[in-house]
Amino acid sequence: MNGHFALLNRLRDGSGLGDFIREEIRKQEAGVRGEDRLVARLNELRLHGEFRVFSDVCLELVDWKVQIDCLVVTDRCCIILESKNISGNLYFNDEIDEFYKEENGVESPISNPYFQLMRHIRFMKEFLRKTHPLMKVTGAVIMTAKSHRIMQKPTHYPIYKLESMIERVTQFYNSSGGTSFSCEELELVEKLLQENRSDYEYPPLCEHYRIPPSEIRLGVECPSCSVLGMRRTGKTWTCVNCNKRYRNAHRKAVDDYFLLINNKITNRLPKILYGRIYICGFENAW
């Protein structure tokens, strides 16, 4: 989220990308609210056996990385819950695997959550294969928006509204059958999740959105008035707008570089020198 605000602040005037990035920020904030509502509702969950709830789970197996909104690990099965906070009238077309919403007479295609859910189910099966090969892995997409209607529902995978989630999770649990796992085995799963959790590494936003670096405004940002272009005087940065001085103002510029341009560094960068940051052998006025 911080990266998107940094990108919005540094876009050159007239780039035409401001409204698009603001919409991306709105979607991300809506997604976070939806996940919070899902996790809060799970406080009502009561099952006959032991279970654990994990939210915002980032895992990796070698070079396979996933970010799962919510995991409910029970003594019978592992249930993946993918949160989607999308308003409007929602349509799922099974014939072409298409998902779109209709709002105010406008149809907007959206990435089909089915593929994300299936990918995460495959991942968890592989993740548990060595230690818990008999644990069933299932899941559902949960629509968390307060104002939405599912007008056309898919037939080959589960998608439910938030208000029915507890009943559906309970049904998953009651119908799973098969092997029952002890508290010690559930603790082992919890330990595996904790040991393999990692920060999800997003690509730099200019790379992600294919924005030329030339569209990015350079310069060190004033912590006081947010104007870019502070000047280096000795060991201090001075704002050209409000004249306030800061010793470490360049640190946010370096963070912005990682978020927007490149998330890797060498021992040659970033170097702060004479009010400019030298990156990759050439001079950028960050």
C-alpha cells in the first residue's frame, strides 16, 4: 500500500496515470477491509474438534510463493478461504471461465477467483504432502462486500456470501470424514506454517504497471511539506520550499526507489553524495 502512495506522489504531472493508481489504492483498501470482516466473522466459528485460524498467510516452496487470505486448519481438514470485496451485480460464466461485475449499466471483467483458489489448494496439498498426506484440503471464495448480488453463480466451485460462511465452513468440516488428527499433529502444522512464512515480495511498481521511469519525479521529499527536491548541504538536507532541515530525509527516497524502481541493491548503491543518489552507475536526483 505504501508503494502505491509513493508512486502517486512521484508521478509526473500530465502522466495520465493518477486516476488509475488511485483506483488501485481503493481496491487494495477494500480488499483489506474485506479480509478483516472475514477474520472477524470467524470468531463465531465453533467446531466439534480442534482448529486453528491463520490470516494473511504468505508461504513458499522453493520458487513457488502464495499469499492466502485465510486458512482454517482443523483436526479433519484444511480449509482455504479467499476473500473478495467486490460490489455490484456479479456474474460467473462457466462456459468461458469468465467473471465480471455489472454496476450502473457498465460491465467490468475481473480476474476469476476460481483459479486463485485452485492454485492455493494445490499449493497446500503439496505443502502438507510429506507431513500430513492424508489431510484433505478444500476451500471456497467468500464475497465480503456489503453491497453485492451474485446474479449468476458458478456450478463447479463454491462461492458464498460472508453471512453464510460459518455454516458453509461447518459443512466442510462435518462432511470431510476420513482421518482425524491429534492436537499434537495440528501443532506440527502450525509450526510448519510459522517456519515457512515469508514476506510476499512484490515486483517494483514501475515494473508491475509497466511505467517508464521517466514518468517518475525524482528528488528527496521534505518530511514537513512533502515537496520534492531537497538540497544537500554538508550532512543536512534543506527544503527548497519551507527551508526546514533534516539529516536523514534521504532515507524515504531510498525506500521509494526500492518500491518503485528496483528491489535489489549491491554494495555500490544507493550512495548519497552531494544531494544526489548514484544508482546503478549513473546519477539520479532522488
